[in-house]
Amino acid sequence: MRRFLYSYQTIVRFYGQVSRHFLKLRCQPYANECQHIVDESVVLHPSDFSVHFGTDAFGNRVITGSSLVEHDSLAYISSGVIEQTEYMLTDCSPAPYYRCASSLTEASAELKALAESASSAEELCHAVHEIMAYEPNSTDMHTTAAQAFAQRKGVCQDFAHVLIAVLRQKGVLARYVNGLIVGEGATHAWVEVHEGNSWYGLDPTHDCRIEHGYIKLAHGRDAKDCPVSRGSVTGMNINQQTEIRVIVNEI
């Protein structure tokens, strides 16, 4: 058993007053057999937000909130302590749609060829890591696996989508995960692969099988199913600046 302290902080500054602000957050750790939540706290600003805690169709923990009062910023902090055993999640009846292509993981001819080049999930994870270059701002949240692979670069979301695309092409059940990893920075993305009666984690960005130090927030077919933050506002100028800071330390 290993214990980790985490803090996920987001500050959104609007360039004008906004109102009728509706949001959906997946910023709390997923509670499962290898990730036990010891302590947690969520702080949301402005304090007049009406919030509800629940889960979505994938079992991810979700905070929905709304505010009708004018404001020019949004801030939320999710922090706490978790205990982890080795990354392995029992699931005897996985959903079959994790074997099917989704809108961001459709396989191109190049990805189909890559799928045929290796026999195991670990080999494909290594291949994606070797072929793709990590380059911030080279893609966006709508970039597909085929588009990222065509340019041979992207960020962790793209590495995960590419690996998922080739795994599903081979008939392997695979799902997208977002969360936090040890260190300082932003959120991270990786892949869960189903084998036997359980899911295990692969990180193509760092070319490793996951054991500890990865705090899972949410999963889905691809990134569209489980964004950390989504929302809508009304205002004269709704342009915004967003700052995200993540800190995870083993204690």
C-alpha cells in the first residue's frame, strides 16, 4: 500500500462579467479496488454556485454546478490523500463498446498497419512511444488518433487515442483514462487494457505499464466521454484565460 497527496487547481479568468454559468467537473479521484480515498476536499469559487455530486454513465464521479449571479472568474481545487495498491481493476463483464472505434479513435490505413506490426499491447505501447513525438500545442481537444499519427506528434491525449485505436483494431478492449501523476504540471492521459477478468494500465507517453503513482479521475471510450471540465456561460465577452496546476507527491 502506497499513499499519495494530490492537489488539482484550476483558475479561469473571464475578460468580462458572465452569468448563467453551468459546469460539469470530473476532478475527484475515482474510487475503486486499487485506489482508496483517505481524505478529500473540493472548494469552488464563487461560493454561490449550486452544486450536485453524482456519477455519469461510466461510473465517473461528477460535480454539476450552476450560478446565475454575475462574476468574472471561476476557481476550483480538488485535493486530498489516496492509498494505492498495484494498478489492477477486476471486471468480469466489460462493456463491448470498448472494442469498437469511437469518434476520436477511428483507425486509418496507417494505424491498421501499425496494429499488425506487434502482437501484444505492451509492444504496441512501445511502438506508439517510439513513433510519436511529444509536442505541446501541436494538437487540440478535437484532434483524432488518425490526425495525430499522420503528423507523428501530439500530447498525452493523442498518444492514448493512438494506442486505443490500434488495440481496438486488434479486437482488444481498451478505454481512455484521464488523471494525475506524481510531480507537478497538468492532467495526464493513459490507457486501460482489458485482459482476462481485469483492466491494467499502459502509459504510451512514458512507455510503461502502470503500477503506482497514477491517480485516476475518469474513463470513457475516448477523451470526449470524460473531460475534467465542461461548461457554458452567458456574457458580452466570454473569452477566458485558464491556469491549471497539479501537484502529486508520495507521502
